[in-house]
Amino acid sequence: MGLTLSPHSAFSAINDYVVKQWNLQNGLPSQSIASIVQDDNGYIWLGTQFGLSRFDGHKFTNLTTQNTAFLQSNAVHKLLMDKRGMLWIGTRRGLHRLNPQTLEAQSFNTQGPVHDLLEDHDGGIWIASNGLYYISEAEQLLHDSENQPTLFSPSKINQIVGSVTRMALSSDGIWLVNEHHLLKIKESSSVNNNEFRLKLASKLSLPRQLAQTIIHDLSWIDGRLYLASELGAYFLDIDEVIRRYSEIGNTAVYKFLGDEDGGFWVSTSNELMYREPNGSWQSVRPTQAEQNIWFSDIFKDRENNIWLGSLNEGLWFAHSGKVERHQVGPTINQGVTAITQATDGKVWASSRLGIGVLNTLGEYQQVLAMQQLKRRQVFDLEFQGERLYLGTDKGVLLYEQGQVYTLPFIELRDNPVFSISPSNKGGLWLGTGRGLYRLDYAGLTPFAYNSFLGSQYITFVLDLPNFGFIGTNKGAYQYNERGIEKLGGHTALDVAYITSILHLDDVSTLIGSRSHGLFYQTKKGDWLQLDASNGLPYGSINSLHYDKKFEQIWVGTKKGVYRMPAAQFTQSINNLQVEQVISQFDRQLDGKASQCCSGFGHDAVMETESSIWYPSSQGVVEIPKDVQLFGADDLQPKLEALYTKERRIPSSLLKDTIVLGNGERDITIKYTAIDFYAPKSIEFRYRLSGKDKSEWRGASTGQEAIYTNLPPGEYVFELEVKRRGQDWTKARTKQVAISLPRRFDETIYFRLVITCGFIFLFYLIFWVFRAQERRKQMALENLVADRTTELRKANEKLNQVNTQLKLVSHTDELTGLRSRRFLFDQLPKDVEHYQRNAQSLQQQNKRLVLMILNVDSFSKINDTYGPIGGDSCLQQLATLLNMRTQGSDYVARWSGDEFLLLLRDFKRDEVEEYVGELCKAVADFEFNLPNGKSMKLTVSMGWSFYPLPLLGGQVIGWEASVNLADIALHQVKERGGDGAATIIFDEQLDAFEFEQSSNIESQLQTLQDSGLAEVRVWMR
């Protein structure tokens, strides 16, 4: 959200204010702010719709009904800071009086919301609510007495009937507004300390329309009473007649402020207006028409900053700008590309409208229009006597005696000239897009070393008595009578776009670039680079300038201006000292950014006796050399409070030594340094020192120091604060002494008593224990002997049972074959046996063979002959399989009608013959059923080797071999059964290409598609 200049206002003081804004994202409790005040410590207090807030520039400390005991409502309508430093808070449900240092509060019942608060000349407090209330200064003093503090409550003024909405203090009384009248009251006489009588000095009926609308503010400014309402602004004339204040207009008005300098501020529904003493009205208004910003309160603090509380857009802070902008052309937004100073001291400026001059009064006068310049863009201006040379995008123009001439050299035709600078041998150097030339009375001469330049695009020329510098769009050069050399080889300077060069004798040579930051040369001749990582502000550098008086280097960039002490460049820089003069984040009160700077080469900066001048997109910027930067004043560190688990110690008590209680070993110290201009540039560090100095802890954020479980002793908490870039030796310090007494349990006497007690107790326990142990020893030895005998017998029985259980678990109950559990227990052992003898077995071409056998159409047998018939067939098949295997092999029941055969140390070339014989033996076998009948069965088999016949196949587990056998079995099943199958792999296939995983079928399919594997099936 920005603000823009009103059409009827001039380019003057109101836009010299720079504005900041805070809202919910910055920690503000509410976007709606009703009242603003400042306490004696410099904190800004805000009354919002969601509580009370204290602001130090860094953070908002919010007090609400949830975290305080005194607030009865979060809706704060009015704040008042009295002359004794106490904060009065008017809310929707009553009145509160708060000590800003201790945060101790007292609440008062006003039987309704508080609309306004006022302190009279005698220190009495007036409260506008459902009626008028008063608290005398004598009552406040009596309450604050340290000897006999007393409670007090507001006295209701019964002479005033109805709700009072607004009040204003005049020189001889108090003006107030109730439902239908404008009243002026005076205290005529005092009877006792707390009793007084009021005199009604004036009673005026409000105009009909005014009585029916809301009165937002009542202010006494320069001897006149002003009323702010939804219908506009009104004032009370000398005849006590309420008249419309037509200078403001008919829009709604919310707040008046008369400052100490005689300025008059007015907040309306769509404008913020300001008038200097005897001046004309100026105003700023919202830039976005769909959003209306109005300020419910305007406050000027002790440093003459303006605080604006908005009802919908949070908190605004406006402070006087540090620059002066000179308008070039008919509009304020006119951009300037080059500036220079003539021999008579006048400032000449180039813009898109042409060439003009600023006189000593800062008034702009057009000299040359763009038609006279032949629509050329001007890059550089240079006076030689009364002649003005103009470097343009198409050569050089000469302005002399009111006429414009084009230099008739063919080398300059359609050649952009970026730099014009004086030559020590007379004449001018012309830096162009096609090389460097020297112009004198003899004509135009090319630079002797043009052919040695890596780029002919000349951006800057600095000619000194014995040597000179040249900047191009690809690096910088130094030349003299003996030759030329490129600077900064093997660094970023070698390819940088050079914009400015500054040479300081006995200090350094500095080179500014467009995209690579700032370069400087050490006394050893090394070129070092500074950029954002070293603390250099962001932005392309346009110009470098040295201020001899203050020994400062001024740097103009696309995003602002900063200055640096020149002395730091005499050596390598570890902690860059830089002061931001104009930041890219600065905003004028009219909403426009403080855009700076523009221009090329020499005319991107200009110096007068007291100021530095820069061209910008909003006219010419003039900055005083001795400008006092905001936040440059000495920072004052503050200790806000010390917290323990039991209490809060306010800042007012953090002056002498703080003696904590025995149980207060965990402490939190909150600190700050109030600054509303540049809080992000502040750096803190702190330490808590005991007998020895502890190390400093850096803390740029957080603003609190936390210590836990501190041992007893004497401590000193030290806090230091400084600006970023400054040395810690210049930091401001704040400290407080803290004493932690020893508890009795931490004294040597307590430890001695405890030690003696433990020794006696230990001896007593040991004596009793030893006597009991002697009595139990004999009984225990007898008991152990009996139990040992029983345990031995029980273990023998348990071993017998375990042996039987293991035998049962490893045997299939139906077939008497090995079970699946036996297979998982035994297979790893067989694999380990094979691996131990792998070399000899492989030489004999032997492998482990894993074969899965499945009965074809077994479900039909169960369906036809019942489960008993099926079980009988499985038992006979198990007997047959056992008969067909050797003694070292074994058969296991794999699942219902599946069997797994493990053939150990089996030759590879004999497997196919064995499989064929086994299939035939099963097919020829006569299976006898319990009912006396017999039948024939066939089986499907799938088999695989372990290890797999792959390169490095031993790295693949036996589980993969079982899976491959099962896959081969299913290939036989898909072909109708009564056969066998296995999977053959390419001999050159690497085992690492055949990854073992649960998705082995998809990997096998990939190998088949690649021709690296095939399924070989034999059907009987």
C-alpha cells in the first residue's frame, strides 16, 4: 500500500518524510489502531482493537486479556501519558492506570466504555464515558506515596448529563461534546481536597446534522477549537458559532494535530493533509482506489517523528528525509541521466525532455529541447570553459553561445559516447563504443593502445598527471607513457563491466562495476573484491566519489547511496564499515520509492561545497555531506526486565545489585535498544561473568538472555550494542550486578552433617544386614542343595521333551517326510557345506539341486474319492519318492500336494536323465485306494541349481533357486502337466544383473526378452 501526491499539492516538505509501515506480519496484534503515545523511556504504546502493545522498533510486546490480569477488554479506545509518566488506558469496559516500567496496574469502573482521556493544566485526569469523571492530582500523589499508598476512584461529575464522547483542553477550560451540545467547563472553586464545583462557561447546541453523526476528534490548536466528524471538519469562530472548515473539504475527518513547530496535520477519509505555518495545504492520498486508508490518531514523538495509527492498515512511521529532490521538468517523476556543474556554479541536468539548468534557488529552467538535440540520448556532460560537450548515443554535440553543433568526425558518426573527461595534455578524452579518442584543437586522435584493449566499449576514463585508468565492459586498464596493462588478472575484475574508477594517493585504487561489486587494490598490489557477502549493499554501482573534507567515499548505485570511510581501504578489509544513506526500501510519504541513482561515467555524481548530487528517476537528488543518518545517534541499551520463576524485576530496579532468592536459579533477562529508523542494523552481544570473564554471546534477534541452573555466586550481566559495521570497541554498554546466595544445603556445614549421617546409617544397616545374613546362610545352603537336585531332574525331562518336539516339528504328520520347517533349518546348513567344498564340487561339476514336484489334477482325486483317498495317494507318492533318492538326499512336503527334493552333490549333466526317470516312475506306479480300486497319477516338476550357473552365482541366496524352480513348475502346469522344466541362463550373465528380490518374475521376463534366459520344458 502506498501513498501518492495529491494533484493540488506542490513538491515540498510533506514528501520529504520517509515512511515505514508495520502490520500483523510484523507482530502487531491488530490492523486497527485507535491511539498512540510515547513513555519516558522512549517506547511507543499502541491502543488497538485486540489489546495494548508496546513497541521498541524491534518487536511488539502485546498485553491482552489472556496474558494480563488487569485488562477487562481488548478493545482499547484511548491512551494518555500523564506528566508523571503513568499510562492511562481507556477501554470498552473501563479505565486502567499502568506504570510502564513495572507494569503494575490499577483498574477503575466507569460504568461504560471510555471514549476519551484528558490531563488538565493541574495534572488532573478527565474521563469521557457514560458521563464525565475526574481524578485529581492530589489523589494520584496520595496513591503513589511510598509511606501510605491509598486506593482511589474517579469522581463522577453530576452536572454533566449524558454520554461524553470527546474532550479538548484550551487555555482557560475544557471543551467537551455530549449527545447534543458542545460545552465548555471551568473549575470555579475547591471545597476540600477531592470536592470541587464546575462552572459551565459555554453551552452550544450542535448543528442538526452534526448532532446526528459521529464526532471523531475535538482539538484546540492555535487558539481555535476544531471538530472532526463524518460530515467533515468544523471550527468554532470568535463569536462561538460552529462553522464548516471549508479548507479541508466535505470528506470525513478523523484527527487533528498541531505540532510544536506550528504545523497542522489533518487525517481525512482519503487524504493526509499538512500545512506549515503561514503555508498552503499539502496532501497525500492512497494510490489504490479500491482501498481507503485513514488515520484515527496522529502523534509526534520527542524526535519530531510522525506516528500514524490506521483503522485498517496498521502502524505508520514517518520521519524527515535526509535528501532534497529537485524537480526537473514539469513533472516530479522526470528521470535524469546526467548532471554536471558549470563554471558559474549552476547545475546542468539531462533528461528525456532535453537539457536544463538549476539556478541557485533550485528552480529548473529548460535550455535545450529534445528537438534541438536531434532526439539523441545524452550519456555525459562536460564543460570546457563556456563550451558544453554532450556525449550521446550518436556521437558528440557541442553547445556554444545558444547553438548546437555536431562534431564532424567520421569516427564519431553513429558511435555512442559514454564518457567525456579532461586530458592532462589538453583537450578531452572521448570514451566511445568503438574505442578511446582524444579531442583537441588538432582534431580527433585515436588512443595509442586501442588495439591492446580486450574490448573497444569504453565506459570510463580517468587521466592523472603520470598515469591513467580506462574502464570497459570487459575489465579495466592502467596506462602510462611506457605502455598499458590489464588490471586484476585471474579475478572477477578481468571480465567486469566497469562503471567508475577512483584513485586515492596513499590509500588505494577503487573500481566500481555493474554486476561484480567493488574492487580495491592493496598496498601489495593485490586486487580484492567486495560484494553482498562482505556486507556491501546490493545494487549495480554507478559512481564512486571521494569527499576530501570528511574523508568519505560515496557510492551511488541503482538501489541507493552509501558511504564508507576511505581509511579502511589502506589494508585488507575484514569488517567493512558502510553507512546506508539512501536505501532501496526507503519510501516517501507520498508512497514513491527513494529511487537512486542513474547516469553513466563521470556524470553519475557531482560535488558542490556542501552537498553530493546524483541523477535519479525522480529528478536530481541532493545529499548534504554532513548528513546525520537516522539511527546514527548513540544507541542506548536498555534492560527491560529480569524474570525468574517466582517474579518479574522491572527495569527501574535493575540499577543496583539484584539479590535473588535461594530458589531463583533460572533467570531470563530481556533487553533492547530503542530505534525506529534502522533496527535491523543493530547488533547485540552479552555475557554473564562470575569470577572469570565469560565469552560474549552474539544475539542479533531474540533480545533475551536465558540462563538455567546457575550456581551461587556474584555475577555481572553485561550488554553491548552497536551498529553493523562498527567495531565493538565503540559499542555502548549496560550492566547489572546479580547476587545468588547459597542455600543451606549448599554450605559446608550441611555437607558435613549429611556425610556423618550417611556414615552412621551405613554402619547400622551393615551390622543388621550381616547378622541376618549369618542366620540365613545355613538355611539357604540347604535349600540350594535340594533345589539343585530338583532342577537337574527337571532339566533332563525337559531335554527329552524338546528332542521329541523337535522331531515332531521336523516331520510331516501325514506322509512321514521332512516338514517345511525342517527344510528352512537344514537348507542353510547344506548351503554352508557346499560353500566350504565349492572348489572340489565345482571341479566335479556337482551342484545342489532343488526340485519342486506337484501332483497333476489332485483336486479331482479329493472330489472323486474324498480326502481319505487323496491322503492315501500322497502317502504312497512319498514312499515312492523316498525310494528314488539317495541316502544324503531328502524329500520334504512343501505344501498340500507339492514336494521338494534336495539332491546334494548331484552332477549337473545327470539331472535331466534323473528327472525323466522320476516322471516315468510316478506315471507307471499303481496307486491303490482304500476302496480297493487303483489309479494312475502324473506329476509336474520344476528344478533349479544352487548356486545358479551365473558369473558370481554364489552371491544369490538359495531362496532365488527355489523361486526359479517354482516358476519352472508353473510353466509345465500351463502346458498340461506330466513333465519337467528348468530355466537356462546365458553363461556370460553376471549375477549382479540378476538381482534377488520379491519381483523375480518381472526380472526373469526382462532377461528372457534380452535373450539372456530361457525356460526349457520336457513333456513326457
